[in-house]
Amino acid sequence: MPNDENLIVEIGPGLGDLTEKLLQKNSLVAYEIDEDLCKILKDKFNDLELVCGDVLESWQTGRLREEKYNLIANLPYYVATNIILKALNDENCENILVLIQKEVAEKFSAKVGEKIYSSLAIIASSVAKTEIKFDIPPSAFVPAPKVISSVILFKKFRPKYDEAFAKFLKVAFSQPRKTLLKNLSTKYEKKKIENIFIQLDIQKNIRPHQISKELFFEVFSELKGETKNDNNTTTNTKRDSK
């Protein structure tokens, strides 16, 4: 956990075991969706700022808090990816330390060339230094899950990521087993992409997981504002809007 004076945001405190430790360090606000657990937490902690409800609803404006904060949580696996992406794109969130499914942690920290390398790793590395700190076996939980868990740290060096770039990456990785050219051709004119590939010395048969973050951004910059319309020609939305 980063040693700073930031507010701590805990998502899903449950019965408050971790909460009790965190309250000894910094000011803390906890978000809990379960009404019964909220009642227990209110009785257990007099000095805890507790928000009862879905944290994703509180994130509607893009910023969860008006002050700088660190997110620390044992995240429910089914919402972990969504919450991490929200935090990475929240300019007031400076560090993220969470326990998630190991498979998801590896996707966020994957390197170019690895089969699991995807848009998640590129988005994360564009705004944060990512490191898996350690794994936790199923036997550490009651009831025991069927998967291994990992604690992963995101130390942000940029307030938020480029949302247009993230949407571009979604297209690029839409079908990971197909070539990057094939995926991008679903939205952009194929000839335009081929010219960019020649310009950037990218092989036509290359797959998404084989392209570095920097090279992806170069392709994105060249295609920015270009979309393929129904008659298979390219429209420059930036130019046409002037």
C-alpha cells in the first residue's frame, strides 16, 4: 500500500476485517452494497464513513470522490474488471491495490507477445505501473473458490486513459485469434490500414497480441477520425465536421 496521506476507498468491506486495519492508517470511506452488512458495519465502527449502495452508481460522473484517494479492496470477481477500469479512468484515484482472480490480474499485467496480452494490459500500462504482488490459494477463503486469487497494485503516473484509444483497442482485439488487419477492417477501410501497416513496417498477418502499446498508438493516431461507411469508403469525421 502506498505510504501517503490520501483518502482510502474500500469497496465491499464485508464484515470489516480489513476495514479495521485501514482505519488505523488513513481516513477511510467504504462502499457496501449489501444492506445487512451495512447494518453490521454501522454498529461496529462509529468513525467509518459508510456509503450503502452500488459503488458503480456513485461513479456516474467519472470521479468517485472529489479528493485524491487510493482504492483498496477485495473485489467481487464478477465486477472486478469494470471497477478497475473505472478507477484507472478516475483522475482522483492515484493508486489501486486489489485482490482479484489471478487470471484477470495476469491479463492486466500481461506483456506484448503473450497470448493473454489484450486491451486490458495496454490500457493499464498507459496510465499505471502494474505489478502482481502475490497469490492467495483457495484454501485462504471460506467458502473456498475454485480459482487462485492475486493481489495486484496499479501505481498511476497519468490521471486517466484516452477513451477513444480504449474503444479503438476493443475493435483491434475483437477477435484475438484473427489478424489485426482483419479486426480493424470491420470499422476502417482496409486499403487505408494496409497503407498504414506499410508505413509503420507492420506485417499484414500480425495478430493483436504481437503489437506493442506504442505501435498500437501510432496506428490509432493515423486512423483517428476515420470510419468506414456503408458503401465501404472511408469518411474523415474530423475533416467533414469542419
